[in-house]
Amino acid sequence: MNGWWIIKMAWRDSRKNRSRLLFFISSIVLGIAALVAIAAFGKNLKQEIDNQAASLIGADLEISSGKPLTVSAHKLIDSLINLSQSHAEEHQFASMANFIKNGGTRLVQIRALTGAYPFYGALETSPAAAAFTFLDDQKILVDKTLLLQFNAAVGDTVKLGDLNFQIAGSLINTPGKTVISGSVAPTIFMPLSLLEKTGLSQKGSRINYKYYFRFLDNYPVDKLVEHLDDQFEQLSLRTETIASTKENTGRSFTDLTDFLGLVGFIALMLGCLGVSSSIHVYVKEKLPSVAILRCIGARSHQTFLIYLAQIIGISTIGALSGVILGAIVQQVLPWILKDFLPVNVRSDISWSAIVQGILIGLSMSLLFSLIPLLSVRKVSPLYTLRIQSNDRLSISKGDALKNLVYLCIIIFITIFSRFQLNSWYQSIAFVMGISMAFVVLYGTAVLLMKALRQYTPLSWPYVWRQGLANLYRPNNQTVMLIVAIGLGTALIASLFFIQGILLNRVTLSSSKNQPNMVLFDIQSSQKDEVAALIKRSKLPVLQKTPIVTMQLTAINNYTLEDVRKDSTLGFSTRAFGGEIRATYKSTLDPSEKITDGQWIEKSMVGDTAKISLDQSYAKRLKVKVGDRLQFNVQGVVIPTIIGSLREVDWNRMQTNFRVLFPLGVIDNAPQFHVIMTRVPNDRVSADIQQLLVKRFPNISIIDLDLILSVLDSILDKIGFVIKFIGAFSILTGIVVLIAAIMISKYQRIQENVLLRTLGASRRQLFTITGCEYLLLGLLASITGIILASIASFLLAFFIFEASFKPSISVILLLLFGVSGLTLFIGLFNSRSALNQPPLVVLRKEV
Amino acid sequence: MLSVKNISKIYQSGFNKLTVLNNISFEVAPGETAAIVGPSGSGKTTLLGLCAGLDRYDAGSITLYDSLLSELDEDGLAQIRNQHVGFVFQNFQLLPTLTALENVMVPMELQGALNAKKKALALLDKVGLADRATHYASELSGGEQQRIALARAFSNNPKILFADEPTGNLDTETGQKVEQLLFNLNRDAGTTLVLVTHDLELANKTEHIIRLKGGVLV
């Protein structure tokens, strides 16, 4: 076969359709752009994390512990100090900062430091010298957001615990910290040497002890950590090296870019759907030409290859355009995501992302185009004699090759999503979810067409009936447009709804009579005084709870050592690791419900304590009622039996516990207390915080309203990132819509010319077109919103365990926004068809 | 050249069978001209389509240029059409995206012929449209389009030419000019001609008339 002739014919045949063909393919440009931009960004980010991993951790090795070091742990740390070139120590904890000048107080993250940390990277401060000088004096570095919030400046005084500090500098950037993490808990650096004088290290609250080491260049730090791994585990010490930071940070951001890539992929799928639909109409228009070629001796595969060559040509142009646009979008992504990134990301061109974008774009667009294109093979030359109008040319169905193409599409999408999600289970769920959405939207479109055909009342004005009839005429684009617009709407609506669910969950807990201020780290000696002070301020004490920290040391007499040696025991080693915060009381709260066993209010002397476990915690430990748990309560071993399991409503704004002791067991153990109250407004909140911090500097206070506003801004930022990528789907939907209108333009011109010849006014033609697109937009957006509501309900029910009530304002905004946009684009792009003089159609070729 | 023996064509429509052609036989020798005539719905176009290998028959046999059409697959039929058959249609059927010259070149290009452009230009000159070589179908009148179609039909030196109502879409004057051109080209090339027409005057200009009514020969 003459390949050159095929290409020549493809070129010749495209001559009068090139602008239209390019328009078809423009649907995939945005999808490819999103994929290329995200892939290139992801690659650069990974590269930067690899390059900057040392400054992310700030040292060659970081060792941390949630409790003061034991003698053995100290010995180990000392031996590491001897091995290292230099070292630093840090105690990290939450505490209240009191800005003396204006009396402002806020919960902050205190990092009490000694040594030359960070060894890699730097604390970015203003003035720059402050990063080094604050350690030598009674000075601190304060996060710039805190300074802004309290209108404080370098030189002002901040009280931490019992001690006043002068602000040495504004903390602009800390190695490994993101803007988001800073907004949750803004940081203050202070000299460790002064920590004791503040009185804050005496309290029962959790302090994270960190040790940083710098070794000689090329020192095998990872081998050392591997060698000492057992010791670290026995001593409950956590380690982090440059390599592990690289891996962990890289993994979390790969997850982020993979997720965004998947959102971009949806845009590409939508675009491909648009391409497929456009090619379907294009092929139908081309069937007479195919029949003529067949008639004069062209073989079926030759005619097929002519059009395949065209599709490959325009898909390549589309893919290349997508790549160029992607490279531009890639420049914007680091700015969009800046608040979430621990490193500065460059915008280098990534050739692998470009090749990947071209290959994915080409493959997807070819696969989707093949569905209508395969019909070319089946065109009979007899059409030249029999059919005068291409409307009557049918495209054959039930083709085995076509079914193979469908299968290839499903396999392609599954494999792509598998690479993005790193899980077959999730990728199959993704493909099923997308397929379900397609099926629902497809079904809606088909039902609409059937319903309109059968039930449009004859009594309605002609222009309405004609507009609605356009939705089921031959070569209509109803199915494709409803799927494209509906899926885009569903995507955006889901984002709004999920944001709403997350915010509602927190907002609900701040509703009337619920506590909105939490006071913790209260010493036993202080609890009554604190409660009295709250009452004197005419505020309620809603909850007063003791907290005892402990560790699980044995399950049914099996220790961590036993579990590690014998994996058949079925217990996880991780059950033994962490610190457990438990309480003791006689009566259960309304948020707790016994689901198994019996709650014992008080333990008698000599009895083994019968404790109650949160049922999901028991499930994780793989224990049941009657099993034995042994705890180490700050040096004292306490054996217990699981007396009951509880269902706990963790969504309530109150202290909840995985382990609950009856009275008479740990009542005298070292403990601290949490008190909850409700403040009516910001003014009262500020006053009581000031009062408490002044009197009890060790107490930490969480203001729920502040948390809410921080959460709101974080969700806004996350939402913006997802919406930015999601917008590619919406824009693709718009391009698909415009392409669909362009494709049916000649048909519309013919109809409009005929109607005008018969006496229809421009206004009537306008109404007919308007009816068509308004209904299309309304139905697509309604279906999209319903799909999003179902998806959000399922997410709320199964993942967030919260109730879901869709926001009416969001629904109305999307309904009118999407329908209005569809109507506007429909009318705007049809205006040339509405304005054509009748004569033009007589000379117009197909 | 063309031998039709006892052919029948039946269309199935739901549970109903519609016999469009029933037991038709005739022969056309090389270089002869024949016209298929009959009222609308008598099966004229169906018969032409079967003779040209555009459709499959249900009974009987058609031999075209020593090939039994029922034994050929779709590509085999395409090869026969490309090498031995020319077509002229009532509605011209030019490829709208190709120029007049390219339309005439296509059958030769499909054969891999050398000098396709030179031969096509000569044919355009023969039909008097050399000056319209770069024009598209939409830029030509009906008569011009049909003359281009005639040039295309003769471009692969066909042994047999099938014409379906070749003047059906043209006014009388233009129709007569096209008729004249058709017969002249046919005579010069020595091609067998089978045409379908309503026009008895045109039919009478051929050597044989095959009359159809209700799918049978009359």
C-alpha cells in the first residue's frame, strides 16, 4: 500500500476542515496542559526535596523522644555526641505567649534551642543576625505572622511562663516548615538555657525532646541508625536522617501531585470525550466521501487510514499545544502551592513530563477517536447510489474492534490511575466512580431525549418545541454535552461540598452550650484555683478532667519483645509505641456508650482494675472484653482487665479517651488537668486568656474560634489549589461546548436559513437556540450537583463520619452559573448561524 | 464483458421480505452500450449497483471482466472497480475537499500510476475544463461538475463505465452536452457503457435497452 498517498490524501481532505479539526482537538489541550504542568512540577519538587533534604531536617541525624530521656537513652545520646562533629538540643512544646505591650495572648509552638542548629540551611530572620544572637541573651525569635497579629515589633517584650523575653528578630522561614504549619502553630525560638527559669518545663504537658547531630562528610549515618535501630526502638526514640526525610517528604508530595494529576486526567478524559463526539459528527459528514473513494477503488483500510492519519496529525498538534500551555501553567504552580511547600521549587522544563504528556494525550485522543473512526471501514460504496443526505448514513454498531477499543480505554485509564494512586484497589474504585458518573450522565441525556420526543406538549409555543426538538435531532451533541458539563459541575460541586463538610464538623462543635475554650497543662495544685477564677469571670466550667500519661507494656502478658519474636501472636508492635493519655472517673459522659461488657465505677483495693476501651482502639489492638492489658504509669506497672468497650463520639468538643480507668486505680498518679469553658465573644476570650496566662503562666489555652478561622483559611487554600486544577475540567467543558456548537454550525445555518425563508424572525431563532442550551445547561448542572451530593454524602458518612447537608447557596450558584454560562456560550457562538443570509446555504458545501 | 445470470436481490424489512430484483439475466459485450430503463422503484439503480460490485446479490451470478463477483471479498471488488470500472453519478459525487484536478487524479493514484497529474490535465482538457483544474466542486456549476466526474470516470482507462442518471440533475441543454461528451469519450476509449436513465431519448442512443418493471425484465 502506498503510505505516501494515504498521507497526501489525508492532507488534501483536511484542507477545507483544518480549522474545524483543530477546534475538535483543542478539547484535549487543557487536559494535557494540566498533566504536563503537574508532572513537571512534581518532578522539580522531588528534585528540590532531594537537593534540599539536608536543610529540611537541618542536621545529619535527628533523634526525638516524647518523654524525658532515661539514663540508658542519655548514654546513647552521649555516645552519639562523641561520634558527631557537632550537636544541638531542642525542647519543643505548646505554650502561651503573652505580648506585654498590648496584652495579647496566643498558643504558640515553643522551640527551646541550644547549639548551632540548623547545621544545614538557616533560620531566616529579620534582622539576619538575630538568628545567631538570640541564643546568647534573654531574647527570642518570633514568627512574623505572630508579630503582625499582635502588632509587635523587634525589641518588644513577650512573656513566656514566668520570664520576659525581648524579641530579637522576626522569624521569616524555618527549615522544613511550611506557611500552613506556621499558621496552625506559630513558632517562637528561645534559648534552652532559660527554659527552666520560665517554669514551663515543670509542667505535665508533653514536651518533645530533640537532639540534632552533624557528622563528618560521607559519614555513613544511615548505616549507624540501622545498626542502632533496636536500641532506638527499645528506648522509644524516633530517628530521622537526610535519607529518611527525603523519602518521607518526597512520598507525601508525590501523593499530592499524583492526586492533582488525577484531577487533571479527568479534564483530559472530558476533552477526549469531546474529541470523540466531534470526530463522530465529522466522520458522519465524511461518509459520502468515503463511499466515493470506495466506489472508485479505494480499499476499506485505505480510507480508514486516510482519516486515521488526519486524527494522528491533529492529535499531535493538540498534544504539542497542550505541552506548551502546560509549560506555562507550570510556572504558576509553585506560586499556587507555595504555602504548602517546604522548599522553593524551580520551574525547569521536564522532558520526561513533556514526553509523558504527549504520549498520554496522543494515546487517549486516538483511542477515543477510534470509536467513531472505525466506522469508516464499514462504509459501503453503495451509498453513492442510494443515499443523498448524509443524515441518513448510519454508523455501524456491534463491531468487535470497537469493543476492543472500549476495553483498551478502560485498561488505559485503570493503569494510569494505578500509577497516580499507587493502589489497584483505589484505581479500580476511581474507574468505577468515573464510569458510574458517565453512566448516570449518559442515562440522563438519553432519558431527556426520549422524554422530549414523547412528551413535549403540542400546546407549547412553536419556538419552544423547536428548541427542545433540537436536543434529539440527528447529529445532536446532547449526550456528550450533558456528560462533559455535568462531570465538570460534579467535580466543582464536590469540592465545595467537601469543604463545607469539614468546616461544618468543626463549626457544629462550637455551637451554643458547647465549650469553645480548652485550658490544658493545669497542675493538680492549680485546678481548683483555675476553676474558681473562671467562675469569678462569670464563665461556666463545662468540664474538668484529669489526664494521666502512660504506656502499654503488655497485651495478655505478651510484651513488645514477645510480639516482635513471634509474629503469629497477631498483635502489632506499634500498639506498644506511643504515649497514652488516659483518665479516671466514675460516670460516663453522654458522648460515650457501652457496646460490650460492663462499666465498673470504682475498683476495690486488691482487685485488678477493669478498664474501658474505645471500641475502635480495641479493634486496632485486636483485643476484646476479658483480655488483659498492662500499663506503665510513669514507672509504676499497672495490670488491668478490659471490662467494657465504648463507642465514643469523637466529634464532640470535649476531652475523649481511648482508655478509661475506674476510680481508685490511678487517682494518685502524676497528672495534669484539662478544663473547658465557653466564652461569649473575642473580647471576653482575650480578657480571660490574659488573666489566666498572667496568673498561671504554664497553662496552655486553645481558642476554638481561632482554630476555626485557621482551619477555614487552610481549607480555602487547599480548595483554591484543587479548584485551580479542577478549573481545567470546567474550561475543557466550555471548549467542548464551543466545539460542539461549531461542529453543528452548518446544520444550524441550514435550519435557520430554512426557518428564515419561511418567515421566522431573528428573535424567534434566538429563542429556539436559547431554549436548547438553557435546558442542556440546567439538566447537566442538576445531574452534576446530584452526583456531587451523592459522592459527598458517601464521603461524609464513611470517611468523615459527619452529617452532610448541601449548601443551598452553593447549589444555586452552580445551577445558575453553569446554566447561564452554557446559555451564553451557546448563543454567543451561534450568532453567525443566526445572522446568515438565506442565500449562503445554496452554495455551501458539506 | 458483463454477464448477468438469473440474479435476484431481496431486502429484509423486519419480518417482511421485499424482492427488488427477480431472476434477471442479460449480457453486454465489450464495447457495447446498454441502458437500463424503467419506472421509479423498478430496481434500476439496484441492478446497476449489483453489476458494478457495489452490493451483493442473493441468487444467480454476475461475471464482470472474467471475475465472478460473488467470489470476491470487499477488497477484491474494490480492486476490480479501480482497475476496470468507471462511474458517473446523477449527483456527480466529486470529493468536495479535492480540486477538480485532484478528483481526476485519485483513481490513477490508487493504481500507483505514474504521470497521474499529466494524464488528469489531459482529461480535463478533453472535457474542456483545463482552466478549472484548481477549482473545488463548490466553485463549479452542475454541468462542470459532471464533466469533471466524466474525466475522473475515464481516468483509469476503464473497461466498463456505469452511469446512474448522468444527466438527471442537469438542464436539457447542459444534459445534452454531457451526453455528447459521454458518448464521445466512450467511443474514443472503446469502453463498454451501462447506464440507468428515465430518459428514453437517451436510452435510445444505446445499443441495448434493458427494461425493468417491478423487479423483473419486461
